[in-house]
Amino acid sequence: MVSTSKKTNSVHSLIAHFLQENNYHDTLKQFEEEHGKPIEASKLPTSDESLEEIVNDRINFNELNAQFEQVDLHEELTADMKQIAAQQLEHWKVPYPQSIELLVSPQISALAIDLALDKENDLVFVSTNDFRLVVIEIASGRILLNAANVLKKVVVKKILVLPKQRIVLVGMDGKFYNFEYSLKEGSVTLTKSTEFQAHKRLVVDAKYIQFDGEEYIVSLGWDFFIKVFKIVKDGFEVTSEYKISSQGTCFDVVEYNKELVIVVGKNENTMLDVFVLDKRAELAYIYKISLNDAEFSSSSFSPRCLTIQYFHDSIPLIAVGTSHEPFMRLIVVSLKELAEIDRNAEQPTPIKRNQILKTLNTLSPQDRYSQAVVTWREANGKSNGVWIVGEDGIIRGIDLVEEKVQVELQGHTGKIKGFISFSNNKGKEVLISSGLDKDIKRFT
């Protein structure tokens, strides 16, 4: 049973050092699993002190500083925000993926643009910069399909995997392409059905979601539109659209309180726009969430990536990767104000401040051209950290309780382009990433 309440202190680190130095690696692994999070081994000082003396000194030091434990380091949080953090955020959990290997060998001789998971059939779909779509069996690493010019001379920007062996390919031309696929005798066969001009320009991102018994695709385009499409027998039909005030950079969608909720980040703007699909199937602009509580601060940044995590009987949390340089910052806010907003009020869109649960430096390097990637981890209906994908080829695991980088996985020699994380059929966490080095890696 993994503990969620134990606090790592110097004694744990000294014991970890002792086990590591004496090659008790299995014991150390079990120690970490029972403790509930990784333990960094301390280095012993170059003196004649015994381990017992050092441990006693550390214990006395901790007791001396116990008086400071009553100091509230998050005094700026309101009582309800503190409650959300306490109830929905946990320490980084072990075990976590540490073994790294090539997913396929020989590798695909092209740059992977997007990765998408078909968990039910143990497949990963890969789009490449040379107009191909590749399907890989995750367990074996076998390539089951390597289709050239799948959209003729259009690169696939985004892959959406739908139930019942369907995919929607989002092209660089702003179109949706509908396909069905079948698995037979160790291979995958694609059959194209329809195509649809979703946006006039490039699609920034697209998401698939089921809501109220229907299937939808929500997309954000360079044409400044956020759009909602219903998937119908003959393809797609536009349910609603909304033209936002500036270029959108990222978004995510979630079903919450029987509403379809869409959160959008925009360029050169420290606000998140919150929309809902109302009873008339129209997008309604509800309110804004401030990512910068210093209202008149000269510091300017934009949200580059956002992802929503939601569990039943909880409040959705939004993890936002920012454009800060030289290191990306991570900001976590919630949708707790959504229920209080008057949907019918004829007034300027309200701005909700003091919504920040966490803000921290991820130490993930980036520049003005970088695209942030953030993915939640979860266990037993709670968040126990996020994965951050770096320009330096490192995947960083962030402990949101301790607000620090807990894990670094060196998987690539350069920028990471694609990343997915999931729990396999055995409940084991798996990561798959692709980079500029053209490698596709699996972390288990």
C-alpha cells in the first residue's frame, strides 16, 4: 500500500544513501514505493561521524525548526482554494516510468508531427512531415501500417482517435478527413469516407469529446474561430462557432455539470476565456480567468498549452504551460467559479482573479518558438503531478504539492515534438515520445 501522508526528510535520504551505496537496489525501490514518492540519496560528509550520529543530528535540526512549520507559505490562497489543493493534489507517486527503449527499430526515417493513442487496440498512430501515417503496435513495436501520401500532399497536423475504429485526420489545409480502419492478420487497413473544410486556415488544435449522447469535435483555428462540430452519418455539421478577439494558442474541453466547457488561451494575453455550449447549442462566452494576479505588472506572457483534469465529484483543474523564457512556468487554476456565473446577465464578461492554485518554474528551457506540452498524472481520482516535455529532450515530472521537479527522464537528443501518457491494460503507466532526432521512445 502506497502512503500519501509521509513527508520526506533527511533521515529518508540518508537511508536511501546507505541502501544505494551498498547496492541494495531492490530494497531501495521497495522503500520508495512504500514511502509513496522518490527519495533523493544524501551524500555523507567527509568526517568520522557515524550514520547514527548524523541521523540524530538531522532529527534534532528538524525538531529545532518545527516552530516554522506553522508558517503558511500560501497565505494568499483563500480557504476554498486551499481546500481544493488539499483534496485534489497529491505528492508525486512511485512507481513511475523509468526504463527507456526505442518503440520501433529501425526507426521511421521522418519527423513525427503528432502521436495519438488507440488504447483499446494497443496502437499508436503517427503522422510524419513526409505526408505519411504510420500505425505501430505498442507491445511489440511492429509497424502495422506505413501509408504514404495518406492525404496526398497534405501533412497531418492532428490525429483524433474515435471509438469503433475510426480516426479523424486534421490536415494543414484546415480540413477534417474521416477514416475507418480495420485490423486483420497483423496489419491495419484504412478506408476514407468523407472530408470537410473546418477552417479557412491552419487548425491550431482539435479535440474529440462525447456529450449528451452525441459526438463532437472542438477545434481552434488561425482564422480566430473556436468551433464545435457534431459528428453525423455523412461527416460533420457545424453546431456553433465563436470568433475570439486575438489569435488562439491552445484550448481544452471537458464535460462538467452537464455542460460542455471550453477553455481557450490566446496570444499576448494573460487571461483564459471560458465558454459553454448552452441549451440552444450555442457557444456562450461566460468569464475570464486571470493567470496574472499582479494586474498592473509589466511582465507579459501567453498561455502556450493548457490541459484540464476532471474527476467525478471534484472541480476541474487547468494546468497551463506559459511562454516565459528561458524556462517555462506552470500555472494551475480551477473552474470553481463556473457555477456562480449568471449565464443570462447582460454585462461585460467578468474577470475572476485570485484563482491560481500553483505557480512554479519548471526548469524546462524554451524560446519564443517553443510549443509547451503538459500532461496530467493521476491515481485514485487525484492528481499526483504533471509531465512537462522539454526543448532539451528531457521529460520532467513535477510534484505539485512540493512545487518542484521530482523526476527527469533523458529520452531524446533534441526537442521533443510528440508526447502521450497513459495506463496500459495492466494499470502500468507508459509514456511515448517523439523528437527531432526522429526517434520514437517508450518509457515503462
